[in-house]
Amino acid sequence: DRWVERLAAESRLIWGPLFVVALLLLLWKVGRRRELRPLILLMTLLSWFVIQGVLLLGVNEGRYRKPIEGVIIAALLVGVFPSRRQREEEALPS
């Protein structure tokens, strides 16, 4: 029982809630502004969920989960930070 192994085992539980938060952020951002970047990440997350979660044809091991972790992080960053166009619109005087 090394602490690194325990940390790795416990950290796998955070990706489910982060997936839901990223999905909600992207849905909110796509609904609020018609931007391509959040839409692409939203479609990537949803297609991964359908293929790996719903249409599971074999054993879902950790190596199949790993690519989506980067997409979730990117989705969280896109969902939280404003786009360049949004920053430029906010900088314009009214």
C-alpha cells in the first residue's frame, strides 16, 4: 500500500463528476454563443460516451479511458475561460 498507488486508485473516481461538469459547461456555452470550439468538444465527449459507455462491445479498461481525460480537461478550460472573440467584444466600449 504505497501512497502513489492509493492516490491513483482514488483519482479515477474524479473523472465521472468532471465529465458531467464539462458536459454542462459546454452545453451552456454552446447554447449561449454559437462557437465552434465548444461544439467540437461537446460532440467529442458525447460520441466517446456513446461508444464507450452505451455501445460497450468489450471490457472497458483504463487505457480506453485515458484519451478522454485530456478532452475533459480541454472542455473544462474552454467552458471556464472566455474565447478571444468574447474578450474582444467585452473590451469594446458601449
